[in-house]
Amino acid sequence: MNSLGLFPAFVSLQTLFTLTAYQLNDMAAAFSQEMESGLHGSSQSLAMLPSYLTCPTGREQGIYAALDFGGTNVRAMLIKLHGQGRFTVLAQRAAPLTDRLACYDYTTSRTTVSELFAFVCTLLAEIVPVHGTITLGHTFSFPCRQTALNDARLLHWTKELAVSGIVGHNVNDLLQKALTTSGLTRIRPAAIVNDAVTTLLTAAYTDSTADIGSICGTGHNTCYLEPHFPGSSRPMYINIEAGNFSAVPANRFDDLLDAASDRPGSGRLEKMCSGRYLGEIWRLTCLDFAQKGLLGAKQFPQQWQTPYAVTTQDLAALLEASPAALVLPPTLVQQDQLFFRTAASLIVVRSARLVAAAWTAVLRRIDPELSRPHIIAIDGSLYEKLPGYAAAITASLSELLGKKASQISCRLAKDGSGVGAALAACQGEN
Ligand code: GLC
């Protein structure tokens, strides 16, 4: 088939994955409404979870333990806060939650809470100082209903994790119990914090204009500083659990992915824009086009037949088109290669545009006229590494906010989960 033969396939791909500014504005308006009702406990999809944390002063000092549990890796750290926004990582140990070579997987329903936290404690044991007690902040990157900084009940798992015995329980108590069982009684867990919040805390430690934090990685989420949280006399960081937003402009491949996922109907925005899912959207789309005979090749390559066989790293490699990183089978006809790359690019750009629409809603809530500068602190591999991602977000913000977009500066805030957890532990101590 020549390139003209593939023309209808390209047109239909564009139609499926291109979002207009009109659609994004609509989504931002619906997102704002959901934020408002979520703050009063009646949202369909945005939980708007209070963090019991407020902005750091920048003067926080001391040595704290930090635990980062995000769903892919677990990391234990010892962090020294110097004040004036400065910090040093004194020690750190990390391990993946799944390691096929070492024959373990701490992410499935076959893992119990005690097995998981015993594993976490082996890492903490390696960083904890030999003498004295130490306060710990725990970045736990899942939706928790909090009634205090140290009382956070897991509402449900996201990002396809399924460890048993945690949902509904106070994660701080579970960790405390595991620390006691492991003989680590010198560690005092004082704070459970979402990763979007730790990212924002870290940025706000050095710059008080940082008032939105976001994760664009395996999962997607956003938090912000809410000036008037019902029942609180001071501004509070709110974990929106943005990935669960449901009024999304989804296409049939998003619906297919959702139907086959662990929790159909939930996490609809996350399933369209986070690293856990982008490769699978691409795989489902390309498989469908191949099966309908719309591509040049008669058969879809065997290595892509399995669900989740294609990762976001594979898409990054496709976009970079570097020969070393090429994931395309050499047998593919040239038009198909172009089709696969175009699909990757459209899916990545759509993700960035959805994220920009959600941030637009948050910005319009906290500063409707955009009359002052805002820093959006972002962590996550998509924002940091995916070719074209950060640029597509900036372009979409300009499209949605016009000239006022110059008030917004998007800033990569790496490793917030460590420093932010230490800052949260510091607020928990006081
Ligand atoms: C998922 C979690 C959320 C977390 C995000 C990024 O959306 O539900 O709590 O912040 O992933 O890790």
C-alpha cells in the first residue's frame, strides 16, 4: 500500500485524538464545577481531599526521615532541612516494587499489607541514624481521606495496584505497626502526604508564589493552595485527585481501555493522560487499525499483542526516532512506521492538552483574572522526559489563557516526594 492508501487511516487517527480549544474550555469549566462541589462533599468525581498542611515558611530546619511510596518504586531517605529553602539528602535507599529477576511483586492482591510494609521497613532500616528518635513524613501517592496529618485512610487503589488489607485503614497506623514489628521504634511516623502535595511543598519552600503542584508520571494528579477550605481557618493544600475527573472527551479506545482495567469507570482522566496508560491506548488503537486492514502490514507484530506490552518509554523511543531506541520491528512497511509514530505523537499531545485544561480550571478558581504570578510545580517522567510534552502543555496554556498565560510559570520540581515529606514531617512535629 502506498502512502495515499493510508490517507484515510491518518485522517481518522487525527479525528480520534485531536482536542479543540473549545473542547478543552468545556472540560475546564466542568472541572471547575466539580472542584466547587467536591469542596462541599458532593462531586461526581473530584474528591478534593484536605491535606492538613499549609505553605511552608522557608525557615524549616532539622533532620527527617522520608518515605516515598508511589506505586512503581519505594524509596527511604534521610533529609536535612537547612532553612532558606535549602536541603541536603543525607542518605537514600530505593527498590522497585516488582522485580521479576528477584522473583517478587509487591503490587498485586496476593501481597498482604504486612508483607509490603515489612519490605518498606528493610529500606528504612538502612537509612535511619544509629542514635536518637526521628520523625518521618510519608509520601503515599494514592487517594486518602484525612482527618489529621497522621490519619489518612486509603479510599481505593489507583494505577492498578491491589495490595490487600490497606483500603479503609489508616496508612500511618499500618506503618507504625510494621516499624514496631521490625524493631524500628526510633522512627516516629507523623505525616501522610500525597505526592502532588509534596511536590508543591518543595517548590513553595523556596518560592511562595508556587501554589499549584502536579504529577505527570505513572499517575496524574494536581493539588493547590485553597484559601477557604470549609472548616479551616488557614489556607490548606487540597489534593484534587484530578486523575479521577470523569467528564472527559474520551474516544472508543479510551472506553476499551477503561472497560478492561481494574476499576472501570474510575480514573478516567488519568487513563487518558498518565504514563501507566499511554502505551496501552497506542497499542489498542494500532491493533484495531491493523485488524481492520487499514494499515500496510497484514499482521500486527506479535510482540504487541499482549495488553500493556507497549509502555510510555516505548512511545518516547518512537518519538525520538533514535535508531538505538527504535522499538519498531524492521519488517514494517514505511507508511506503517509513520502511522505508529503519528499515533504516539497524537496520544502524547492529547495527554498534555488534557493536563493543561485541568490546570486552567484550577487557575481560574484561585485567581479568575490571573492578576498575579503563579508557579505550577511539576514532577514526573512524562513532564521531564517525554519529547514534546512540556512544550505542548505550555502551548495549550497559552491557547486557553491568552496573554495572561505569561503569569504562569511551569517548573520541574524533581524529588519533591523526599523534601516535601520532610517538610510535612516538620509541620507534623509542630
Ligand atoms: C494517582 C493517585 C494520586 C497520585 C497520582 C500520581 O492518580 O490516585 O493520589 O497523586 O496517581 O502519583
